[in-house]
Amino acid sequence: MRLVKQLHRHLPDQGIYGDCARTVIACLLDLDPEDVPHAHRELAAGEQQEMHDAFLLDRGILRISIPVQIAEIEKALEWGAYYAKGMPYVLAGTSRTGVNHVVIAHGREIIWDPSLTDAGIIGPCDDGLYWFELLVRPL
């Protein structure tokens, strides 16, 4: 895993949309963030996931997303550790800057924050859920 920071902060009023999601995928796959698709526009519900799923499927990788409704980050990380079974995983929640954000976790710890400001995860996403994502190669 190659750990790099995202290229763009989330500044939608300036037409710049954060790229933490593609950066986390790039880190987990040892790629440059530029190699993973990203759009600088408001995306419709699920559009980013569809774009990334198509990118991953072209490489023989499936993303499994698991929602968990829990308030405390520590409990959320316990669930992530349980589901991931020793694999690094993507954790989505709300950052200190008040926007949805993704990081890489392993076990019960966040091991990499791609944010340029190390915004972290302090609570669930704006839908009230933490999201865990595993990247796997199906048999």
C-alpha cells in the first residue's frame, strides 16, 4: 500500500470537489490518484460509487459496502475490524471539516487519512451511517 495525500480539498463553492475517495482507492491499489476516476462537479446519488465500481471491475476487483448505524467512532471501528477480518478497509464518515470523508482503517485504528488537513473521521456520514468498504478479488 502506497500512502499519498489527496490532490484536491473539497471546495465546491470554487468548483473543486475533494478526491479523498479516489485517493484511498489509489493507496490500496498502489496507484497514483490520477489513475482513478474523479469528477469536479456535483455528482448525483451513487454516481461516484458507480464510476469507481466500473474502474475496479475493469481490474477484477469488487467493492463490498457495509453500512453501520452507530454513533461512536470507536464502536464503528470495532465493527470495521469484525467485517474486515484482518484486511485494511475503507471507512466513510464525517470529518472535522463537516463533510463526508473516507480514510483507510485496519483493525480498530485509522491508519491513513488522505486529507490535506488530516481532517479525520469524527462521526457518521450525513446519512447517519458509517460505511465500511472492502476491496476484494472474487474467485
